Amino acid sequence: MGLRLTVAAVLLVLTIAPAVAHEKFKIVGSVVKIHAEQIDVKAVDGATYEIDFLDGVPVTRKHKKVARTELRVGAKVIVNALGHDMFDLEAVEVQLVD
């Protein structure tokens, strides 16, 4: 009985682990549009990425936190994000680049 329980626990962990794992992404480009909880960034590779941009995400300039209102369309940014792939991204930090 103990072996069955151990095997079941291992299989459960192996099944759940890939579902909660996130990759790190860095998107470099310009802000195209700012939504209530999303930011669209046109990257240097030409693709436009829609990134979840929740309230608690810090916006920085030269490693100092700035007001979220300083983020405008056309601004050059570096977005550090987590996600499963490029179509499911959530911002962790948005850096304004001068």
C-alpha cells in the first residue's frame, strides 16, 4: 500500500509540474497600445506581443521606480515577463529606456 501511494504521489507531481512552470522572456521594443491590464509591445523582431500588465507590476527608469503614467505609446521599453510561451506572457517589470 505504501508503494502505491508513493507512485501515485510521484505521478501527480510529474503531471502538475509542467503546468505551473514558466519561462522567462525579455521583450525589447516600443509600446504600441496600453490597455487597462495589458500592454502591447512591438519588438525589434517586428512582432507585436500582448503582455498582461497587472497593477502591481513596477515601471522603472534607470533602476528607479517611476509612476505608471510615464509609460506612453511610442516609449522604448524592455519588458521582463513570465509565461508558457510568447502568446501567454505576464509582465514582471517594465523598464523605460531613454
